[in-house]
Amino acid sequence: MAKNIIVTGGSGMAGKWLVKELLDHGHQVLNLDRVALPDSAARTLITDLTDAGQVFDAMSSTTVGHEIGDSIKPARVDAVVHFAAIPRIMICPDNEVFRINVMSTYHVLDAAAKFGIPKVVIASSETTYGIVFADGHRMPEYLPLDEEYPVDPMDSYAMSKLVNETTAKAFHARTGADIYCLRIGNVIEPSGYARFPTYFFKDPGLRRRITWSYIDARDLASAARLGVEKDGLGFQVMNVSADDVSSDVPTAELLRRYYPGVPLRKTLGEFETLLSNEKIKRLLGFRQQYDWRSQVA
């Protein structure tokens, strides 16, 4: 059934694929972002998500595509997908990364709760595991990384994402709404596969901090859509990653070179991912459609 969906950050690298995915599946989409999304049937409402007043107004506004039509009366919003964020450290001051990511998420969840929106899907991150942006190379407690891992980040970006997960859990406890947090691996757009043979494969160590994870932007969009369409799971944290590592070196050899002695929680396939996606497969029925081998070829 078609749903009325607000997407934040729909003009961004991952967000634009999400908006397309939702539109392609018949949903009505309003994009909240700082810049417009060109050439899309989804209207962009320019919104500063760190301003609570703007968020509350935007999330109670009409979601119709343009100002000339039969009605611009606001309709009930069925779901919010919150992708907007400062995407990593070292592109603005650390305190701004934390403030923007934490406060924008709080405002979105607060407005959703007070407007009775029953579903929120939030972009969290693999960085919460504390390895990606650590000061120095950290050895994980075990692999593959799963949702039960004792997360302990030290950087402002990953801390903001972990705070957002805790905030989401609190709002679920308050309202009973479905709130799904997606811990997203390294997002690769179709054009990004050109870097695999020319850059990633020449030095596998460059991607050890992300445990060679990746997720095609189109598969991420599919995962988020499945979250929108799957009701009744309450509060959940789920990794989103491809089934395989982003390397032409087998997983066992990567572990031998870069993570010797780290305990393994399962027997791994030849190129199996080290960012477990078993939970999202089980709960949402997620299936990878795009892998680097088919895209590079």
C-alpha cells in the first residue's frame, strides 16, 4: 500500500537513491534538505533540521508535489526516513558534527512522536563499533561485527550516532512507534566501483578500519524501503552491508594479515562480510542485489 513518507537528507549521496526507490514503489515523498533534489518528482522543502521550529513546521506541512493542484492540505504522514547528517569527522569541527547530528535526530523523533507518526527509520553507522575513526588501530573484540557487539566509539561522529540510537530507543519506549536504526556500511554509488581495482585492491589495508564493508547505494535504498514497509518490529538496530567484503582477497587472508588472533563467532565463507547482515535479512527480508564483482565487470 502506498505511504506518505518524509525523507530527510534526500538530496545527499545515499538519500537520492532512497527517494527514487520510494517513488518507484508508489510512495508519496517529501524531501527535507538544505539543498533541492533536482529532476525528481519528490518536492524538496528547504529545512534546517537543527532548528526545532522548522522541523515541526516541515513535518506538519503538505507533502504534495507542487503548489498548484486540487489541494495543498497536509495529509497524515505514515513514516519518516532520517538520513540527513554530517557524514563523517574532519569536515567541520567535532562539536558541530555532534551537535548537528544529535539535535537534528532529536527534533525529528520529537516531532514524529508528537504528531503520532508510527514509523521512523534512522541512518546510524558502522562507526558505532569504535574501530573506523579510532585514534590508532583498534582490534575488535570479535568478528563478524553484529548488533550485540559492545560498542565503544571515541570520535564525535560515531558518538553522535550512538546517542541517536539511545534517543530512538527512548522515544520508542514513550510512544510504542516502530523505530529502526540502520548501521550502514561504506556506501558505494554505481560510479564508485571504478575505484575498486585502481585503489582498493592495490592496498587492502586501506579499508581494514571499515572491515572491508560496503553497501551499494541502491541496496541501502531497498533496505530502508523494506523498513518503511515492515511494521510491528518495535525498536531495532540492524546492520546494512553487502554479503561480501570489498576486496579481491579472501576473508580468511584479510583476517590473517590485519586481524590476527581476533575471535570468530562463526565459520565464514570465502569472501563473507565481517559486518554481519544476518539480522536485517531475517527481520526485513533484505537481499543484496548489487555486488562489486558484477559492477566492476
